[in-house]
Amino acid sequence: MVRTATSLGRSGLQDWIIQRVTAVILAVYMAFLLGYFIINSNFNYETWRILFSFTLMRYASVLALFSLILHAWIGIWTVTTDYIKPIVLRLLVQMFVVIALLFYLVWGVHIMWGI
């Protein structure tokens, strides 16, 4: 079995499963938001604030954000591994993406929880 330091799972199957699970989490989260927008036709800042004042919604949002980060990393890792052959360039691109994804994760948690 080939193992690499930049892969998320221990195998391609685990990466595939992680990406599918995160896709389901994101789909459920987006379906809920879409349904909420449809039900609340008079949508404004106050409605948005009330929705995100619930602790469960904050947890769901952080879970969706974390799922998005994992999903994006597996996709980027797959694409860069397949199409960027020079190792130094590939690792530079992957490092840039990891830094950006971590920044987005910290920023998202900060927005949700105001830490």
C-alpha cells in the first residue's frame, strides 16, 4: 500500500469515504438553509441573527465548515497529485492550500463563536 504524508486517510478508500460523508453533511446543511430561506420569505438580518443564535445551529455550521475543509483538501490533494508532477511545485501548492484552509477554518470558528 502506498502511503503519503499529504493524504488525509490511510488509503484512497478512506479518502473516498471521507469525501462522500462530508458531501452528505454539506448537502443536508445546505438543504436546511434553503428550506429556512423558503419558509421565511421575509428574510432580513434579524431573522439571520435569530437563526444563528441557537447553539445547535452554530455547531451545525462549524461541522459544515469542517466538512467543507476536509472535502476541499481531499479534492485539492487528488488534483495536485495527479496533475502537478514536479514535487517541489506540488508541495508548495499544497502548503499554500493548507494554510488558506486553516485560515478559513479559524476565521469561520471565530465568526460563529466570537472567540
